[in-house]
Amino acid sequence: MNFDCKQLLIGGLVGAAVVTFLRTDTFRKGCAKVVAAGLQLKDDAAEFVESVKEDAEDVNAENKQKGKA
């Protein structure tokens, strides 16, 4: 075998190993946990932004009340 054939063989073996790993339950469960954590982070960030928005609206309303008084 020359150098190019060795690289092709190694690449094929590594590719087969990766495909086998991607099909395992452990990998799928790990991906599910990562996705779930990402969705939770998104929900937490949206909740935080809504809280900040409400606080800003409250401050704005208080400033308008002070201006009228």
C-alpha cells in the first residue's frame, strides 16, 4: 500500500467509528441534555428580559408621575 491508500483506509475506519459513536444511546442522551439546557437558558433569558422591561416601564411611569405632581 502506498501513502494515499493508507490515508484512505484510516479515514474510512475513523469515519466508521464516528458513525458508530453517533448512533449510541449515550451520544443521543448527551445531545438531548445539551439541547434541553439550551432551551432552558433561552427561557431564562426571555424571562429576565421581560423583567427588565417591566422595571423600565415602572420607572418611566414613576418619572411621568413626578413630572405631573
